[in-house]
Amino acid sequence: MNIILFDSIARIHLLPLTFTRPVAQLRAGISTIADKWRRHFPDSQVSFLAPDYLKSLFPLKTGSDNILIDGSVIPDENIIKVIKDIGNNSVLTDSNNNIIAARLSESQLQPFISFNKYLDLNALNYTSTAVVNTICAINRPWHIFSLAGKLFNDDFPIITSNRKSVVLSNTNRCVNPENIFIEEGAKVEFSILNASTGPIYIGKNAEVMENCAIRGPFSLGEHSVLKMSSKIYGPTIIGPYCKVGGEVNNSVFLGFSNKAHDGFLGNSVIGEWCNLGADTNNSNLKNTYEEVKLWSYLKKGFVPTGLQFCGLIMGDHSKCSINTMFNTGTVIGVSCNLYGDGFHRNFIPSFSWGSTAKLSAFQFDKAMLVIERVMARRDLQLSDLEKDIMKHIYLDTPEWQNK
């Protein structure tokens, strides 16, 4: 059985986070959605069916017996059982008749391999249908932080099953230490870890510096650093190779990003290779306590989130300078460079450069130089494949300028 995680229309809803990755590569709890599917199908090959411009970095692998699964769907035992039971040329739908899985031969799959935006399976001719009425899915940006607690609590017992935590140093103060798991090589000293409201997971070779106060659920990815005197309110997920400080509440860092200094971040999602300058703050609650609206790339306008608390959604490789302020429900695209006093607009297209007073296009070659310098600090290089992806996003961006 060959597993293919495809990008449905959820990909458009999840922009700008999915400009640079398939939907299933989003972090949902401690692990990515793809990792969750790999755990359920340990003997199967798992690949991605993404837009054509992403295929070079995230290649599709086909077989004689293919299970296509919507990459936004979070697996559970019920869905896994139904998927394993569906027959050839059959589909699995949700209660709204959306196709969330299909079992196809290689020849049946061929017409659906190439697409520019997302995969639409409505043209599929299938012989039978199974229905699952309840699913959990990440199909809006705010789901990443609003479902973080549930998804963390699903991951934690699986990742720590039949394993022993490294013993915490006695310089720390802990509440519910049985719900705290420390991986090998992690350093935690002179901090407060309160796992009474949810577990705490500290990844391999991560570091919690002195005087941090952490309230679970909380995950610190491998090689990430929590800077001195940080205040963390769960559920918060910090991916690998991040540096985070200040006050953070119910937020997710996908990985390789920094918020190394004081400032507040709440109910937010930060992509990879981002940097928030010292004393950057975001609002996560409107003064009127109204429902927050967020920019939709599908609707080309602002849509209701159903949330009273919603902060910042930042695409990969974006940066902001010291003392930057973001309003409630702000969406920032890929590779933006922002500075200046006052609040920035609550939608900023990819490859934007400028202040609150004026934005202009970030020249592509200069943007790539910045990315190369940033990645070199982690002893990594921007590959030609990654550069081609960024070029595609850059050329597609003028559609959104001056909105």
C-alpha cells in the first residue's frame, strides 16, 4: 500500500504557510501531519502530491496500489481502519461529501498528478464510497494554534511510550514531574516547569536557560533554545532549531525561527527561517472583543475566524525589526522585511519591503542574499530547488500587491 498525501483546497486556505511546503509538512502538535501518517503506516512509503512547483523538493512516489489522503486530515484509529478497508477505485468522504481519501491504481492516478493550485478529485470516477462523519483537520491557519493542545496531547504518549526521560537537574522546580519528558542531551537549569495543565516535552539537545517559567502543554524541538527568563503559556509548540524568548502564549513555531528577545507573541503561527526583532509585539485580542477576521487568499478578502483570540500568521523567511507592532489577525507572506513605528497593515503580501508608512517590492536577488546569509548561520545552503520555489512565489506575488 503506497500512501500519497495530497494538497486539497485546504492548501489555499492555509496560505501563506503552504506557499513553501505541502500541507502535510505543517507541524501539528509535536510532529508534522506527515509524521503522524507514517506512524500509522510504518511499512508503507509516504510521499506528497503537491502543486507542480513544489514537486522537485517534495517528490511524488507512485505504486501499483495507491492510497491518496487529504494532507490536512489528522489520522485517528477510526479513519485508519476505514482507509485500510476501502476497495480499489473507492473513496472515503466526510459528512459534507468532500473526498478525503481514494484508493487508485497507478493508471487511475495519472490524470490527477499535475496541478497548479490544489488537487480537485471531483472528476474522479469511483465505484464505491465510505463515509466518516467526524474528522480532525488542519485546514485554516488558526487551527495550528487552536488545536495545538489536543494534537500535542495525542503525540506526547506515543513519542514517549516505553521510554525513560532524562532526570531533571535538582536546580529546577517541577509540578507533576511524571508529565515532563526530557530527551538526551537537553539542558534545563534553574527553571520552573508546571505540567499540571498539560505535559512538557524538551527535545534532544534543546536548552532551557535559567529562570524560565513554563506552563504546559509545551514542546521544545531538538536543538532549540528557550532564552533566559522566558514566560511560556501552553499550549505552545516550538519546532527544531529555534531561539525563543520573552512572553509566548498558545503559539507555534514551525522551525528554524527566532524570537530571541522580550516582547509578546500570542495565538500565532510563525513559519520557518523567520526572525522577530527585539520587543516585537502582536495583539491577539481586539479592543472591542469582537470576532477576529483574517485575510483569505481564496476569498481575496478578510474572513471570520470564529475566534476572539487570534494573532500573527507569518510565512517562511519573513523578518521584522526592533519594536515592530502587529495588529490582531495579521497575515504576512513569504520573504517580507518589515520595520518602522506604529502598527503594520493586517495583510502584507509576500516579498514586501518597508515600513508602516510605505511598502515596496523586495527585489528577488536581494531577498535570496538575505536567505543565504541566514541559512549560512546554521551551516546550511539555499539549494537551487529551494531557490526555484521562491522564484515561483515571487512571480506569483504581484497578484496580491497593493491589496
